[in-house]
Amino acid sequence: MSVCVDDVALDEPLIRCRGVTVGFGDKLILDGLDLDVKRGEILGFVGGSGTGKSVLMRTILGLNPRRGGTIEVFGHDLDRIDQATRTGIERCWGVLFQHGALFSSLTVEENIQVPMREHLELSQGLMDDLARLKIAMVGLPADAGRKYPSELSGGMIKRASLARALALDPAIVFLDEPTSGLDPIGAGDFDDLIAKLRDTLGLTVFMVTHDLDSLRSVCDRIAVLGNRRVLVEGPLATMLEFDDPWVKAYFRGARARGLVDAARG
């Protein structure tokens, strides 16, 4: 069974979280969280360290259990679908984990082919061609496909991981701290790549980040996590006007000097 954005009305979110509650042991991480991710947007999901940004992403992906609430993806309640529908949904999203999570014993091409082997029945030759296409799409040199992760720079690992996330031509891409560990030039180039891929492929992007430059340059909307739920969501101008001590410190602090000018521009 195939599930994609064509199943969702144009004005409906591709991801809808309502009352999501997640905890580990006696520690509650998310409590009654609501959030929508709209079709075609790049949503920047921010919050303080340890507040649960990555926890929400992993919960949407089904990697963390929920104690309460509902999550809908492509209009389907993830608690009320059969395995075939679940598999179809998973074919329609791609994930870039914070540290790449490439398999160290596989080459870049082989890493990109992992989702293809899991979900598709393709000849080896066709998978090789598709892997090379994804490598070019993310701006890696052709010979990167034959290299192992240990032979790549940090920026190349990010791009190789993104190529794997794009292996099945997803509708949604989840990015967990995609620019962490990159120098400012590399981070800017990666932001530009994300924006270009969104525009050319029609992607919807859920980006967990703490990078102020990413929020300014590529995010259409921002959601701020605090007190175990979304405090505020909207464009950058909304963040700058929101009356909360942490939000003010984050978006108006010394490191955020260019954000006010960007919002006014």
C-alpha cells in the first residue's frame, strides 16, 4: 500500500500532533504537546538543551513510545493503522540523524541503498544508478560513493546521510541538528542545499535545530519547545514579539543580533 501527500487536502497539515505526552521512568519530557507541520514548509523546531526536541522527532517516527496523545501523518492516525499502511508511510519520509548514523562497514553508495533494499525490489544496476543520482543531488563528488564514512569529513557525512534520507524520494524529511559540528561556511552551504531541495522536490522539512542562522535563512516557520510543550509557533517576527524570558534571551540575545534586522527586512 502506498501513502503520500496526495491523500491529504492542500490546507491540511502533513503532520498533526495533539496532546503528545512522552516520559522515561519518572521523568516527563513532553506533556500535552500540540504541533502541526504544514505541506511544503521548512519548520524549525527549537528549544533549550535537553528539553525534548529530538524526543518529539523520534516519537513521530515511532522510535519512542507515547504515554498519551495522537500523531497523524498524511492524515493517518499512527495508532489506528495496519502494518501495510505504516510501511507505506515510512516509505514517504526520510531521516537525517544528528551524527549521520551511517553504517561504518558500508560505503556511501551502499548506505544509500539500504532503504531501497528494505522497501523496493530493484536490480543492483538500477540501485547503483539511483545512489549516484542522490550523491550528485546533495553536492558530493562522484567518487564519494565508493568511500566509507571514516574517510569522509563532517560536512560530507552530513551530505551522505541526507542522500540516504532522499533514497526513496520522500515527501517529508526529518533533520536532527543538521548543521551541528559544521563551520559557518559549511553550515550555510548545507542550509542553501536544504532550501534548494525543498523548492525543487517539493519537500516538507521538519528541522530540529539550535542554529540561529538556519532559523533566519531557511525556516518558513519556527516552533519553540519549553515547559514540555510548544510555547509559540510562527514566523521569525512572532518569535521576536513573544513575551517569554527564554524566548527573548534566545531570539534577542547577543548571538541573535542579525535576527531583528532579518525579521524587519
